[in-house]
Amino acid sequence: MESIHKTVLLKETIDGLNLNQKEALVLDCTFGGGGHSKEILEKYPNVKIIAFDQDKTAWDKAKSKFKGLEKRIYFINANFKDLNIIQDFSEKDFGKYALGAIGQGTHFSQNPFPKNLIDGIIFDLGLSSDQLENSGRGFTFMKDEPLLMTMKENPSDEDLTAKDIVNSWEEKNLADIIYGYGEERFSRKIAKNIVEARKKEEIKTTFDLVKIIENSVPASYRRGRLHFATKTFQALRIAVNDELGVLQSGLGKGLEALRSGGRMSVISFHSLEDRIVKKFFKLSKDERKINLINKKPIIASKEELKSNNRSRSAKLRILEKI
């Protein structure tokens, strides 16, 4: 199935990287629907891209967009917390990480991705529309799907899933993550009702969980602008994928990989992510490692908000390495 994802803050993110030099190497740490990568390759004919996504289906859905551009992009099926693997790559290493349908490496030097020579990095932290609509892994409360919420295409029995969490975690721990990661004010009631429900029957699907949440919140809350299950689903997804820990690690490794004068664009979509990004940028500036390109986050224009409702919560922060 082809990608349906619509990239947020596309122009602002790419312009912020300042890719005006004749040749540049960019890390797209969250490939998703491939919007940023495609735009960069078309706009800058001398730029090469290494794209990361731990969901292998991301490339399968987006690859039709890259006809004629394949020789300048590598898609690496890995989480961006592991982006440091590129630092010691040689040609032979690509067989271990990159998918065979993409560029074969002959256009790169012997060690194509050396440490501290990355010119630009993009982190687009939102969940792609493809994952919400087409993954079948339970990211959306609008479809009845298995309660997985893992970014991995084929999770193993050892991988944590949302089903594991709701059926085995203690009530206090459930309440803590729903409140801490979802900022859900009815977290205690939801956690209590999850525990009561699983005593009767295992919670297996998204609709099983939605019904429990619906019975845990007031009628006025169910009629609110934001769907009543949004915050609980966000919390479980963050917990399953350790998104906040991964983000902290990825930002640090990304900054290390940048060359002096290289830039990093980071788009966040909720307050927990943005808090981590803002704190990381401030600490790096205090340590005189970076300069801030924008002191206040860049948000979507009125025109973008009209055409893409998903952009309403997006915040873009950009740094330049000293």
C-alpha cells in the first residue's frame, strides 16, 4: 500500500538545514512517509541521505516516490537510537542494515558516513498517518485491531506490547504511565477499570480498551474536542516504544554526528517530547556546543493548518553545531 502520510512543516524544516553547499550528507532519522527525504533529493541534486526507520514497511510504502533518486538514498531498517552505527560503516556493512532495493553504495567513499561529517539531521517525532491508518498494530482507537502499538513490523514474543502492559502491569504502574506519558487526569480511574476488566477477560484489541476508557470518564469528557481515548493510547505507545528515552539518546548521538556548522531540525508533537527537545537544546547551548537558529519554536502557518489538521500541535526547533 502506498504512503498516505502528509509531511508537516516541510519547507521550514528543510530550509532550516541551510543545505546550500555543493555536496552534503543528511540523516533523516524518522523516514516515515519519506516526505522530507524526497523534497531534499529533488531540491538539492548533490545531497545524499541516510534514512532511518525501524518499521520496514515505511520504505515499502514510500519507495514509489523515489524513482530516479534511489542512488542517493540509503534506507536503514533501524531505530534512530542506533544511528551511531553509521560512524564505522564501510561498503560491506550495508548488507547487514540497508535494504537491498536501495542504492548499492558504489557512489559513496570507502567509509561513507564518518563521524562528525553529517551536514544535516531531521527528527520528525510524530506518528505517521501510515502507521495510524494502515499498520494494523493498534495505534489508532478508530479501528478494531490487535493491541500491539509497537513500531516493529513483526514483534517477537520478547517484545513489549500494549497488550502486555494492560494485562499484566500493576494498577499503580498503569496509572503512573497514563498520567505521566499521557497527562490524562482520569488516569487512576482508567487504570482501576483496566485491572477490573482483565479479571473477567483478557484485553486483546483496541476496541476492548476504548470501551474500558469510555466507561471510566465523565460524559462531558467523552463529548470533548479531543477523543477521550487519545491520551491513554499516547501513553501506552510511548511506554511500549520507550519513545522518550530513545529521543534523549538519539538527540545526543545526532549532535555528536554533526560536523561543525551542521544543523539539526526537530519537530515535536506533544509537550513531553518538546520538553525534552527544549531542555536538550538549552543544555547544549549552555555548554557552548550549539547556537539556536530559532529561539521560539516554529509553528504551522494558517495555510498549512487549513490543509493538514495534524500540523496544529507541531513545533519545530533548529540548532547549529559550533
